[in-house]
Amino acid sequence: MRNIYLLFAIISLFLCASGFSQDLHLAERSERIIIKKDSSFQTEVSIVFKKNENLRIYPIFYDTELEMVNDIELFEIKGKRLKKIKTKEIIEEDVKLDYITSKKVKSVLIPADKDISLKYTISCKELMYFTSLPFFSYNKIDTLLYHIEIPNDYRLSHSNIEEDSLSFYQIDSTKYDDKSIWKIKVSPKKVIPDPLQFFGIYKNIKVPLMRTLVYPNSYKNQPKKYLNDWYLDKLSTQTVLNTASLNKIDELTEGIQDKAKIINILYNYVRNNFKYVAIEIGMGAFVPSHVNEVFFNKQGDCKDLSNFLSEALKHKGIESTLALAATFDHVSDCDFPSLGSANHVICVAKIDGKKVLLDPTDSVHVEGTPVQSIQGRTILIVDPSGGEFYNVSPFAPESNEILYRFDLDLNSDKDVIEGSFKINYEGIAGNYLKRVMNTNKIKDNTEILKTYYEEIFGDQDISNISTLNEYKKLNFNGDISIKGKTFSDDNNKYLFFDFLPRLFETENRETLMSGTFLGNNFSKRVLLKITLDEQIEDFKPINHELEEEGVSLKFEITSISPKEIELKYNFVFDYVFIDSKNVDLTNKIITEYNSIINEPFVFKKSKD
């Protein structure tokens, strides 16, 4: 019976996560959050379920390292009265994911055909774990209520994101002799979750929530400094390198005085010799493991590897620290002092006052340039001076150039256009391919590249592809054979150019969705020359120019001789993330580009 209930719980949970499942309509969810003077807090949860003809399962997720769930009670609602009924806890089980090891779930069976109230309490011993209040739900909730009690020894700092997506939001605070009380009432936004969202991991979605930080009065109006000092204190016990670690660092940098070279050597040593393993255990989701443990095991997650790298650099006399960051697949930016604002940690070194960003989990990042996953976002650099919010510069699209060159010949008898191509990537434009090739265990990437570019060119045949991977550059050469793109009549020659590389190489959909992370902005140029097998009349250049805010496309076909046609387009896209502000203009320009290349171009045959 135990296994049947477990199976029922898991199936119901993941069906719910997929949006197919239980009809969970909550009339109300309220949380009374009581902050205690010993820097712990307690949350009293009350949920009102609307009557339903089916049994339902309600999962309660919690962190076993920091939280305790108690006093689970069910009540039947009879008018204004609550009648206690037997609580059926289905099961308590570990939630086993690769990088989440301390989560458990208690599943509660909600009776059918009754209005039900579920009450339970979650106690947490670490106040810094109170990071945010979600204003969204995976189930339909009519009303969401938060009641927060804060003793006068503490203050609440808060910041809302995506508040405009709420249909109703109300906040009020009252100060009493011994405490202040905050009351928040919301009509939450319903979202379709994936299973990871049950664990506070939000990928490529924008949802409304309040980021929170409760901090002592001694840090009056200095919440950033409080988070900074708290984090530095946690780091202080994780940083003393042992003899084995120091000897290895000295061996790697023996005889080298140039700080930039030392950074490069140690940065690549960590990236090439330490395995990235993300494990979240209680505060271990935020606080790194000890540097010597990381060195001994040769593995760790972003905070572990960054902390080891930072201490290695300090040993070599290079100023270095950690920074809390938020990548583009995180729900919020790290521009507010809360652990709920960050999902990533990087190392920040300084040479002559200049910040050098280092992300040991990014195998293709070049030190001294912005980190791709956090470009344009704010990081919180932690240091003894009180911490610093620092905006990571985005790349300019011109620095991420993609250049295609084609030299092709048309053979009407064989119905084929064939020849050679060269592709050059600069900046981070080729990072997607670099990562794909780096993770290929066989290390012969010919078949991977052949498949990739055949799809990019509309399923045309690619052969003899070769690679030249340079510092900050990536180059490919190859041959291409294009079939079925030309035909003639007595007067005209017709050419289709739908084999041209699409505008967005890593996205093969006809339209892009809000929430798509493209990885980088870029400037893309395509230069194509076709030598024909018969002469055509000279023609005026064929031009198409499209321009929107942050996006431009210039497309041109010209005659360079009676038998030669040159086609070129220049596409500049100055966005990294597809969101509600640019999704329409992005899809508009994709549609217009496709309409250009999907229609045949007509060239009059020369009568000479």
C-alpha cells in the first residue's frame, strides 16, 4: 500500500507540474510569517480548498537541513466553523535530483465532496532563507494573503518584480510597540510550472514576486551591507588552503610574475581539471564547501569553484573575491540584496583597479570580457568595504560578428548549385558551437558540424568541413551541394535562396517565444557569389531594408557580370533575451526575411 500511495503521489505531482492533472482550485492561501529574535522564523500556512468530486493530493516541499514541517491538520469547513478530520499523510519521501539533495515532500490527501481547510507550520532556523514571497501559483487561487510579523529589533527591505502582471495587489504596514506587521493581499498570477519550480528554480519565465531581506536594526538602512557581511562571515570558515593546495598553485605559476598570466593559468586549471557538480544542501545552496574539500575532490558547483579560484588568486597576491549573480534563466536580477535575487556565484579579480570577471563553470569564457550568462545584469560583489552592486557590461553586437562567405557555381543540367563556404565567428557568437564541441567525448566534431550546418542551410548536403578554433574566434570551411533551387523557361532563370543561413542559428522555430535566451546579441553578414551557366541581362540592385528598435536587416542582390550574381545581407540583433517588449518585432522580422527568401528571384536571360 505504501508504494501505491507513493506512485499515486509522484504521478499526481508531475501531472500537475505538466498542467494536466488535478483540479486544484484554492479559494484562499494565507501565510503568517513570524520573525523571531533569535534569527529564526516560522510560517503558519492555511489553505482553503473548494469542494471537488475527486480526491486530491497536495504536496508540501521543504528543506530538511533548515526546515521542519509540523502540525499538519485538516478541517471540514461547515459555515463559519471548522471541524477537524483525520489527516491522511500519504508519505514522506526524499526528492532526489542531481543537484538537490536535501529536499523532502510530504503529500497530503485532500478529501472529496467537502470544503476543506489544510493547516501546517514550517519552522526555519536561518532567517536569510526568507528570501522572497511568490505572487504566482501553479494552482488557481482566488486570494493570496501574507501576514508578516517583525520584531522591532529587525527591519524588512523588499522589492517587487513583474508587479504589473498582477490584477490586484495591496500592501499595508503597521508599527506597534514591540513589532511591525505587514499585510499583503494579492490575486496571484497562475503559471504553468515545470517540476523544478516546486524547488524554487525558475527557468526562462518572468513571474511576479517580492524579494525580501529581514536585517537587524544595527544595519539601519544598509541591507546591502548586511547581506555582504553575512556572506563574508560564512565564507571565512571555508577559505584556508592547505599545503597540498598551495604547493599545486605554486607549481602551476612558478616563475611567473605577470598577474594577467597567473589569472589565466589558474582559471584554466580549475575549468579543465575540476568537475562541475551542483549540489544544494540547506545553506549549502548559497555557501561554498571548504576550499580544501573542493581541491581534494576536484569538483564543485559555481560557488565552490569560484571560492577555490578566489583563494588561489589571493595566495598569488591578486586581489579577489566572490560575487552573487543572476543568470538569464533566473526569475530576477541581482540588483536587490537578497539571496532570492541570485542563482549563481562568480569570482571577481582586480588588476590595477580593473575588475576581471571569472566564471569557472563557463568552459569558453575569456577572462577580461563580460560573462555571457550574466551580461547586462547586476552582480553583488562581496568585500570588506560593504559590498558593491556592479552592472556587467553587455557585449556590443558588432563584437559578436558572424560572417558567411559562399563561392558557388550553378549547373542547370544537374539541377545543382555547388561550391565552397567559409564561416567566421568572433567574440561570443560561436560560443554555442564551442560548448557543443567541448562536450563531445569523441572529439571528432565533423559529423556534429555536418548535421548542424545541413540543418542551418535547409537540409542541403555538406562535406569536407574543417575547423580552426582560435583565441576569441571560430572558423569553418566546407563544401556545399544545393539541389532543387533553380529552373528556367525560354526567357527567364529562377533562383530560390531559401538555403541561406537563417537569422537565428540556434533557434529553428518559425517564431520565437517570450522567455527564449539567445545567448548573445550579434551582427551577422552573409556574402554569396553565384557563377551562372548562362548569361542574364543586367538588372538594378534588388534591395530590402527592415529596421526596428534594436534590430535591422539589409538584403541586396546585384549583378557583377553577365554570369555572376552577388547576394549579401547584414542582420544586426541587439537583444540577448526574447521578452514581451521585443518578441513581436523579432517575429515580424523573421517573417519578413522568410517571405524574401521563400519566393523565387527572376532573372531575364540575355539575348546576346
